[in-house]
Amino acid sequence: MSGPTTPPEQHPPAAAAAAAHEPPGLAGRAASPPVETRGERWRRKARRGRLHLSAIVSVALLICVVALALANTGQVRLHWLLGSGSASLVWIVLLAAVLGWLLGLATGSVFRWRTRPPRPGDTR
């Protein structure tokens, strides 16, 4: 006793089933990457150039700070509001560089926060 059988053409193979779910016009075509417009390509390459330039400037500044620190290894006397002390110029130069970098980051963050575009529904 055999049950009802279905002809093989009613059971498409897996590839054909997947192609059946694609939008019309895409069946049988390999997936291609989206086309980049000329403006998008220019913006991408300009951004890459700015990143390279900032990396070069950062390395040059780091080399200058290291050279300045190495050239100033002598001891100096520091006078504070409430006392004085002595320290090596290397540590003073490095501390000033790190402090300037941190203050620059904080200033940039404040400026970016204060000049951000308004959010939807924001009444200023």
C-alpha cells in the first residue's frame, strides 16, 4: 500500500528554492557590491588623507617632545605658591606635554558638545 506520491518537479532543489525567494531580476546573478559614487569616493579618500596627515603630525610632535626632554636633563629649582623644590627638566617637560594634551582633549570635547546640532524636539 503506497501513499500518494508527488512528482519530482514539485520539490525544487535548495538552490532553486533560494532563487525563488529573490526579487525579480536578481535570480541567477551573483551579489555585487554597491556602486560607490564619485563624491563618496572623493570623501572617503579625503578622510583617509586627513587621517594620514594627523598621524604624521602626531608622530612629529611626539618626536619633538622626546627630543626636548632628552636635551633638558639638568636639575632645576621650582618655586610654587607654597614652597619650592627641585626636579629634572625631563619630568617637567613630559608633565607639561601630557597636561597640555589632556586640556586639549577636554577643550575639544566641550566645544563639540556646545556646538552640536540640535536634536529633534529640542527648543533652544
